[in-house]
Amino acid sequence: MNNAGVCSVAAYEDQFSRRVARPLPDAQAEHLLGDSALRERCERAGVDLGQMVAALRLPAAQRLEAVDSATQEMRLFRFIDLLAARGIRYVLIGGLAGRIYGSSCVTGDFDICHARDAANLAGLAALLADINAEFRRLPRYVPPALHAATFATETDFVFCTPLGKFDLIGEFTGVGCYASAIEDAITIDVLGHPIRVLSLPKLISAKRSTGRPKDRVVADELTAIARVVASLPVEAEC
């Protein structure tokens, strides 16, 4: 693992997403902050350049730490511990994935796209039972029980837990199911756990495809971040 907190790359990981998730070198950060034309373009797009650069200077795990500071109802690192302990296969999506890429979005949800095989669903059911999760939206076809059989009846389930909101998204617009989400997801290290994160292009696609104004704002911000990082010279990995 390099000191950016981004784990060793697999051949299929999206290389540009990995680049955005790494800390921005100081020299590049200062170059961006001193670019008045870029600052004006960001202002027209409704993006705070200073805030963007401050986020991009941080390692991925530290970008997530700000979420727990901003939303007292969620303890995301505990979720990560629990998912790792159960060996759950998932891809981090939604607002938390956006934070990893430098978004200023504050989210109260821990959203994952999960593998829907029987073993993974059983592990998720056990985890949710252990933390006394409650359905925020009742299942349509079966009683609201925290069982793998329940989770096999639909793709998406949303919960309230003592750790915050936890959403299981088996399939989502703009991307599809777990197989599509995982194919070019990047890997970052959080608390010693390798976690998979939806690639930046797919995250932008997912946000745009919902049609919700708040998601469009995040998609625009992530697009601006992508353009800024793409304009910089590529530095060698450590």
C-alpha cells in the first residue's frame, strides 16, 4: 500500500478514480489556488475552489472522517468494522463515495451496493440483527424480518440503526447491480480494512440518472473535481 491510503491496484481498477482519491501534492494544490481563471470558472459552476482543494489534499480516510464530525448520528467507521468482520462483499456508493473523491456533500446515510448471493445476504442479515436495525421502509412481499430470505425478495432495503442510516442497494440507476459496480471500483484502506469504492465516472452517472436536484448538485461538483484533477500533470505513484 502506498502512503496515500489507496491499496495496491488491481488491473481492472479505474486509474483516474484512484488518482482523484490520492492526496493532492502540495505544489499542485498551491498551483490550483493561485489560478484566478480557474477560481472564476468554479464560482460560475457553484463550486468553492478552496474547499475542493482542501478536501483533495487529504488522504481518502481523512476525507471520510469529516462526515462523522458533521453528522453526529452516523458512526461510519463502526459500519466498516462490522462489514469487514462479517466478510461482506459490497461497493461503497452514494454520498460517502462522493466524499472520498472530494465532494463537500454531507450525508447521513451509509449506502452500499451488495452482492446478493445467499451467503452474503445471510451475513448482512446477521449483522443487522446484531445492531438491532429497523426497517425504514417495510418489504413489499414478505414480513419485515432480518433474514436472508427477506433480502432475496427485493433489491433494495433501508434501515435505521444505532449507528445511523444504513441502505442496502442491490441495483441502482446509471450503474446496475453489484457486478457492474465492482468491475472497476477502486480499493482504499480504512482502519486496516480494504474497502471497494464505486469508480468516479460511475458515481457521476448514478447521481445524474436519479433526476433529483440534490444529486445533480453533487454530480456537477464531482464533474468539476474530475476536470480540475485531469488538468494537472500525472505524478508517479509511490
